Amino acid sequence: MSEPLLLRRRSDGIARLTLNRPRAMNALSRELRSEIVRAFDDLSRDDEVGAVILTGAGRAFCAGLDLKELGGERGGGERPAEAIAGLDVVGAIESFERPVIAAVNGFAITGGFELALACDVVVASTEASFADTHARVGILPGWGLSQKLSRTVGIYRAKEISLTGNYVPAELAYEWGLVSRVVAPEDLLPTCERLARDMLSCDPAALRGYKRLIDEGFALAYGDARALERRATREHASRVSPEEIARRRRAIQERGRSQSRG
């Protein structure tokens, strides 16, 4: 019996999804894309899950769309336009209301690069590297890379990455702001799990609202984004009681004391 293409694991409110096509560098076949979309749809209805960690099996995080499948060398028969437009894995991640952490264990190439950037936090192993090979393959990105990358690292670095197809190693990715931190391979998942637990200790409604506010504001001009923040703040504050604020203040103080002792 063959192993599942997407491994699912859940513990203490944290779900871990592992792309499991290591021999194909976790390339996104149509079947794997379907599994990812289905998994996020399932998790969106699971109130016990507060955060998700997305990673890959083997030496790659994800090598992007399965070019053998698109080239007709392997079953599938999809045309590139169909593969990009259908089964929107990036949309499934971006529309998920709770935090998603990318644990980039190895190569994140083209569509795999886009998969990582769709997450809320990106943590890289020292063995990770990133590349955008759209121009080398002869296609254009359809999952946001051409727009999100320049907003993340600046237009000149984005052009260097995308117009050369060169690899960006983990340390340079950190220097350029592509990832929030770089850790040893054995520390990758424990680090992501600690971050997820920290997120779970926040107020759930505020956590979801804050993620939505950042994402929606990211797509707006600064003045419009500030207006969005004011509206969202007023709406959220109207639902919070003084008693809740007092309780959370005490919890924050206790957490601060605990962290200072540690």
C-alpha cells in the first residue's frame, strides 16, 4: 500500500501537514494539490486546531508544479494554464483564518517558493534554499510571486531572483527578509512548534482578526490601510469587555514574569 501524498498530524491544537513525495522533491502533482486544498478545507472546520505547520519530507520543501506531469511524461495531461488556475493551493493557505507556519526544510522552488510565501511565518533550515525558475521553464507565476516577492525583498532583489532563476541560500534569504529565522535542521520543527504554541496562547478571536487585518492592509495603499485598521479596531473593541481586558492584562504580566525567570 502506497504512503499518502500528504501526511497529517495533530497534537495540542497544532496541525502539521507534510508534503510526502520525497523522490519527486514534493512536486505539486494534481493529486497532491487536491490533498492540500482538502486538508485546509477540513482544518478550517476544526475548531480545535489553532495553528498549522507546513513542511516537506526528504531534502525538499517543495519543487513547485510537477513538470513531468505537465510535460506529459507522467499521467495527468494538464496544460500549464489549467494547473495554475485550478486547485488553488496558495489560495487555500491564504484564506485559512488561523496562522500557518512554513517549516522550509530544503529546496523551495518556483511554485514551492510561492507555497512558502503564502504562509504567515517562514522559518528555514540552514539546508533550505529558494529559487524562482518561472522564466527558465517559460511560464509566468500565477500564485502571487511576481507581486509578493518585490513587496517582501524590494524590487531590485526580486528582479535579481526572478530574472536569473538563481538559488538564494537560507542565510541570504534571512538577510533579505524572506524568512523570519534560520535554524539547524534538527531545530526546525521544534522552533516552529514553539512559535505555534506562542500563537495559541493569544486570544483566538484577536489572533484571527489580526492576521486578517495584516493581510488585507498589505494589499492597500498606506492611507487606505490605516483607515482599514481604524474600522477594524472600533468593530473589535466594541465586543471586548473591561473584565476581559483586566484578565488578559494579568495573564500578560504573568507570562512576562515567567519569561524573565527563564
